[in-house]
Amino acid sequence: MTSRIRVKMGPIEVEYEGSEIFLKYELLQFLGAISELYGSSGIWAPGTGVQDVSLTTPTEIGPASTGSEWSTATVAAKLDCTTGRDLVVAACARLAFGLGLGTFTRDQILGEMKAATAYYRENHRKNLTNYLRTLLKKSELVESAKGSYALSASARKRLEQQLAGQRFAQGLTQPN
């Protein structure tokens, strides 16, 4: 069976048509590669909070008012991250809201954490398993499949409200 997917992140657009097996087994790696390409495109600079504010990346949860154009470092700042666990949540928020991913792997989470250079420390990588385990126990994350994580519904709602509130508080978006 032939399947088709189109991913657009700012000026980067990739379209694939072909085997459904690829989409079923390699889609997450594909999206990770697109994410890396997007990061290296210069639209946003990891750790600087500088990005093209005209970017409109579609998300699963709604409009860009949730901060979909923000880098992981910007999300971490908006969420007042002080711990490695907080940085994991910020990275997951960036993957879910900014990149529109429903689920993400440990490597994708770690990649986003590393992109937040002002927040990331090497011990975060060493403790990532513990952070993920704790966030699963606290129902902040759910493990949809072995090694595949997603924000829980309650965490998504809370983060969406926090990030949207930050935009309104700063006057970056006008409420409807």
C-alpha cells in the first residue's frame, strides 16, 4: 500500500510518497531528521531564543499562541525551569507544540534538551532515565509504546495554558 506524508516547518517542506512500512517503522526518525534540518536552517538559534516570529508551524493542539515558534530554551525560560525534570518537560512541550509531534523518543527529548544550552548540563543526560521514570509516575508523561513518550492530557492542557498565558502577558498575541 502506498502512503503519502507532507511535513512543513517554516520554509522547509518535505513530501514523501511510498511504502507504508517506512511510515509505520521509520516516521519518528524521519521527523527527527526534519527537526535537525529545521534547527540548522537558521530560523531559530538553539539557546538564544532568537527565531523568525512569522513562523507558523501547525500543531496538534491548536494555534501558534501556545508558543509553537519558540525554541526549547525559550519554553524553558517561560516555564521557569530549575531542574533537569523541568527541562525534560520543556523539551517535550517543544516537541509536542512546536514540532507537532504526538509522541517522541528519548533521543528526541535529549536533543531538544541539549538545544537549550543555557539550561542543559551533562548530568541531565546521565539522569534522563530517572527523570522520565519520575514524570511517568507523576502522570506528566505517558509511555505510548516502549521508548515512545507523550505528554499526558493534563500536562498538555496545563502547559498550553502556561505558554499561552505568557504570550498574552507579554502582549505578543491579542486575545480573540
